[in-house]
Amino acid sequence: FAREKGLSVVLNLVMRVLSAGIRRRAKRAGVRYSFLFMAANGEQLTKIASLIETGVIRPVIDRVFPLEQTNEALAYIEQGRAKGKVVIKIK
């Protein structure tokens, strides 16, 4: 990631160290892991939606909580039990 973005050698090393654990777990699980930074813009969101719709990206949803249970959702995340994304459903 850091190399693709043209970051310095030092930042490249920092990114590799910070992502070492997740990269190892991904390799053991036989999945590909990549890191990216997002900026809020419609073009990126449209591309992401397209990737999800075509099945290129498969988000893993662990649990969905209604907005009224936001505190419970945060507690669930803090317990480290989530095996995917925890979603807060607004409506």
C-alpha cells in the first residue's frame, strides 16, 4: 500500500510492521488482504458499491443492531467477539 501511494521508505516500513499480524492471519485463512485509505467522495463509493454488487468484495456482517441498541453494539465490539462488521441500522 505505502509503495503504491508513493510514501517514504520509513512510512512503508511502518505500514508493513503495523499490518504484519493481519497479513499473517489472512495468509493462514487463504484470503487476500489489502489496506486502503478512503476519502468521502461519491466516485469511490460508487466503485465500492459496484464491487460489492458484482461479488468482487464480499463484506462479512457479524451482527446488525438497531440504532436504539448502539451501546450494546459498541460493547459487543469492545469484547472482541465480532467476526465481521457490526452494523448499526438507522431505519
